[in-house]
Amino acid sequence: MTLYDFVQLSEVEKANIVFEARFLSCKEDDHETVVLYKVDDFFCEVVYDNIKNSIVKMKPSRSKDLVNQFLAYQMN
């Protein structure tokens, strides 16, 4: 699956793909949890609303800056 293919999918299809992908890391606070997944040749950041128990946003990217942000968070 390419990044282009992914962005063409419905939100439900995107969620199904991401939940089958490789989990990399997560960070959370009282209100939301942000999870980073590796999907084939790109990353996907998924933001969950902990109160509503639902996905707020999925942000696919090829940028390794996402990985670096999670690493920096884990180091703190």
C-alpha cells in the first residue's frame, strides 16, 4: 500500500489498515492518546479521543520527523 492509495480510502478502511500495521510508539495525556504506526512505506499518526473513545485524526506521512518526535517524547 502506498501513501497515495491510503489517502484515497474511507476513514473506516484507513482504520482497518492502520490497526493491521506495525505499532511503533504512543504518547498520551488525560484527554488523548497519539499512536504511531508503520504502514508499508509510510508512517501514520493516529489521534484518539480518550473521553469519546474514538479516532479524531489520522495523519499519514513519509517524514521521519514523526518518529523523531515520538523518540524525543520517550526520552523525557
